[in-house]
Amino acid sequence: MMIFSPFLAGAPGQDRGSLILLLAKGVGLVVLVILSAKWLVPRILYQITRTRSRELFLLSTLAMCFAVAFLSYGLGLSLALGAFMAGLIVSKTDFSFETLGNIIPFRDVFASLFFVSIGMLVDLEFFIENPLRIVMMALLVVALKSVLACAVIFTLRYPLRTSILTGLALCQIGEFSFILFDKGQELGLLSPNHLQLFLDVSVVTMALTPFIIALGPRIAGIFSRLIPARVRTGWAADSGSKDTKQPQKLEDHLIIVGFGLNGRNLARAARMAGIPYVILEMNSQTVKKEREKGEPIYYGDASQEEILKHANVAEARIIVLVISDPEACRRITAIARKENPRIFILVRTRFLAEMGRLYALGANEVIPEEFETSIEIFSRVLSKYLIPRHEIEALIAETRADGYQMFRSLSKESTSFGDLKHYLPDVEVSTIRISEGSPVRGRSIGQSELRKKHGVTVLAIRREGQLISNPDADTILKENDLLILIGAPAKLTSACTLFSPPED
């Protein structure tokens, strides 16, 4: 548009030949940027960093940016376009983060000046005289930009929810629009009244943006329910890749939603334990890469009911949510509980405020990162002061019991009787394996006095692939038996010493 603006204005000397020349200059600048980003600038910055001078690095970076900007201006293109190209050059190097750290103070200052200058240019009288016109045009801009951005993201084969959230985040008038508008006024394409209308509309769209972004998840949820399922899940499912295969029919399996660090570790543990599992992930590249490694991972937005049905949530034993979208976690929890009242729902959340909502929707366990991080910190601190390990573990168990009970009290009512800990908050079910040299090995349950002295009860024993339910007091405990125990967290921690060899 910067190139075509003089021709739209009919400026003297602008003919077909000059247009082709200007386009050639633009293409040449882009080629220069690509070559510089790949070969020239990284080598220059590397030599500069060897001097270990922060000031020289900053000045050299600014000099390169100004040089590209003025080169663009000298070719008859925009100065701002040149500055943008300079940023692209630096961003493709290994020194982009160091550059960003140095530039952030400048960015904050210039951003403040930008918004202050926009506010100073606004004519309040013009706004008072044309409020309806300005507001209507601002809403039109927001709607059009949201739809266009959403369409672009959806065309790139992202799910509809992601597309909507991105479109809403990009609904305001951007900074380059000001440069383009100024160019149009300079060439006589736009009048001063058009400038005031543009400024007022821009300010209104900027003021609306934070509220629109805050309402984004709710708006995306409404559209997700209104639009047919075939469209909602994104046409990435029709991209012809083998990521679209549906999972095999599974029963009593584990569903993992999200394949970040937590999801990977959980999948690895499930694989080692022989637990059948299926993974749902929205990053198509991750899905493709992990499918090649043999992971049972499938592309899909788990907040859509049809995707969970394909993962056979109705027959699953556990579903674990390890994603960072609070709105999606709430929706997945509600759908999973509706489809399978018996399923155990475990959710990882970053914020304590989300716990009450998730429990109210039917989650069985909600793990807040803040709370678990605090436990890990104090356990490591106590270990450095040589506090005995069993005392630290007892304190951890007590803290978890008290803390999670406090968090659960945020939920007044549970939607399922499938979770024992909701109704017996002081009781925990745990599994412990009998090791070689354990004091209870070769003794019966009655002789071990687990319940009388230690306050724990054996619910079942898994031995050589067979499950012994409700064993009696005469049952002999053998090496490698997996005991399923019930008791208070502190009692279980104390009883753990019975199933391991005594310390020397």
C-alpha cells in the first residue's frame, strides 16, 4: 500500500515504469533482508559480542536498524517499513534475546510517546459532535478485523477456538495504519476530517481491546457451541495427514489432554506401568512428530464433546488435564463428568482461584502449581537443615491433607460419589510394594499388626498379576506384593518403613 499510494493519488511522474522500478526496489530490499539475516548480520554480531562490551553491542544494533531504515527510505519506500525489516533481520539471529533485553527500555519509552501523541492529536469536539458515527465505525472495524484474522488462522488449519481468540486479540487498529494514513493525507488522498475520524475510531478500538480479550474465552465458547462440530474441530482433520486416525477402542484407559512437559512425563510413566492411554493435543506439529515415534497421540480440541467421544471418554478410568487454558479446562471437566459419571478427573491449574470452579464442575483432584511448588521448596529447605526424611514426608502429607481440604471447601457440593477423598478428607488410599528385607515379609497381616499399631488397613493385594480382594488376617505377605492400603496420610507415611529394608 505504501508503494501504491502515490499512484492512487496520481502524483506527477508516477507511471507504469516507475511502479515496476519501485516494486523491484521493494523485492530487492526483501532479498537483502533475507541474505543479511542468514549470513551477514549473525557474523557481525558474533564479532561484536567477542569484545564483551554491552555498550558496543547496543550501539551496533541500533546502527544496523537505522541503516536499514534509511536504506528503505532512500529507495523511496517507507522509513517505518525499513525499521520493521531491520527488526526482522535481528530476530532471526542467535542474539535476538540479548537485543530485546537491551531494546525493551527504548520500546517502553517510544510506546508511551506513541500513545501520548495519539491522544494529543484527538479532537474531543469532533468526537462529541459525531459519537454515534465514531462508535459504529469502531465496532465495524473490530468486527471486520476479528473476522479477517480469524479466517486467516483458521485457513492455517488451527481449531476454531484458537482462531477466534486470535482474531479478537488483533481487532484494534494497528500502528502501521497510522503510517499509511499519514502517507495518504500527505498525498491528498484523505482530508483533515478523515484524519480526525480515523484517530477517534483508533482510540475507541484500543480502549475496547482489553475488555474484548478478557471476554475472548467466553465468546469463543459461545461460537463453539453454535457452530457445527465438523467446523469447530478445524479442517486440519482433513489435511490428509495420518494424524487424523481415530484412536482404537480402549476401555479402562487414561486420557491425557495436552502434551507439554507434564503430559510427556505422565505418558512415559503410563507406558512403563503398562497402562493403556491416549493423548489429545492441539499442536499439529507435535502430533505428527510424536506419532512417528509411536505415541498414541491424536489431533483435536478436547473441549469439544465429539473429540472426547472419539477418545472413548465414556469407558475411560482417568482423564488428566495438563493444559494452560482455564476456560477449556472447565469445559472439558464438565463434558467428561457428563459423559462418564465414574471417571476420575485430575486437573493441573496455575491459579488457586480456578480450584473451586473445577471442583464444582466435577473434578476429583485439582493440582495447583503454586501450592505444589511451595511444598517442594520447603521440603528441600528442610532437607538442607538435616531434618529426617520421614519427618519431612509426614509434614508434606499433613500439609497436602490440610491444604487440599481447605481448597475443596471452596466447592459446596460435589457432583459425583466416585471420589472417596471428597467425603473422607482425612483418608488416603495408597499402594506400597513389599521390598526384599522388609520386616513384614513372610508374616501374616494379623502378625504385622498394621491396623492395630500403625492405623492402616489392607484393602487388597496384587500378587503375580492376580488381585486378592479384602484379604483376611491370616494372609501371608510376600516379597514384591503390591499392597493397597487405606489410612490417614501421616499414618501411611509412618507405615512405609515397614515395607522397606531397615536402615543400617
